[in-house]
Amino acid sequence: MDCRQICLVTGPARSGKSEWAEALATHSGQSVIYIATSTLDPADLDWQKRVALHRDRRPPHWHLQEVPIALPEAILVATAGDCLLIDSLGTWLANLLEQDDVTWQVTLDALIASLRQTAATVILVSEETGWGVVPAYPLGRLFRDRLGTLTRQVGTVAGAVYLVVAGYAVDVKALGKEVGAGDF
């Protein structure tokens, strides 16, 4: 398992992507800072259970930061001895979905710039939502399209891109060809 500083872990729901990212962080040998991008809604008991599953799996010595919005800033303040585990990009995007296209592009550019500049190891978890039917409502299509673009752009700066499906992880960046690179 190698993250080569920036590592993207993506896959469908309940595939094991967060567990794989946690294993990568554990094996990094660095001080782990778990960055949770969600916020807890006291009325949403299902979400609270999901968050508790993640919390219960984490070692107690990992540091927790709740960063629902200011993700680029959190990445930039990390040091070379830190391993940031960011879970998840989809939740972070959902927190920013009301941004107009211009503002979203500035936010996305800031995230990519922070990943290029950081001295820390960064492991990012992202959901794959684009494998199904195109959503029938505009907000669903906007989320799906933005998440696809976000994941693709993070993949370009990542040293490893793991696709986790049915409990198995494959580094698709090591095995695949970049789309648009021209080499076949």
C-alpha cells in the first residue's frame, strides 16, 4: 500500500473505501488527522449511526477535525509529518452545492492547489455516484456532475487512485491509462 503523498480512494456505497483509506493511514507511519466533512444533525438518527461506525473503527490516538467547508485551508496548514484522512469529498461537496458555477470553480481550484502545495500525506475518500441512472431532478444532476469532475481532478494530482468495489481495492492509476493522454 502506497499513497505517494496524495491518494484518492473511491467507490460505491458500502464497498469498503473508508476502511481501505483507514488502513492506508494506519500504515503511513505518520500522525493521522481524520478530517470529517460532515455535520451531525440531531434529528437524523441514520446519519448519526453511520458516523458512529466510522468513529468506532478509528484508533483513539487519531486526531479529529470537523471541516465541513474550509477543506483547502485545513490541507494547507498540515505539516510533513501529518497524514490527513479526508472522509468524504461527496459530503464536502454537498455542503457547498448551493455555490454558483463560478464560485464552485474557485473552490475546486483552491482544493486542487492545496493538494499540490501541501507537505502532508493526504488520503481522500470519494463516492462514485455516476454509475447509475442520470437523476431526474436538476440538483441531483448538479451533484453527480460536480462530484465526477471533483474526483477526476483530484485523481490527476494523486499518486495512487484506488477503486474499492465489493471489499477489494485496485490502484487504477497504476493499472490504467489517463483518458485524454493520447497514448493507447
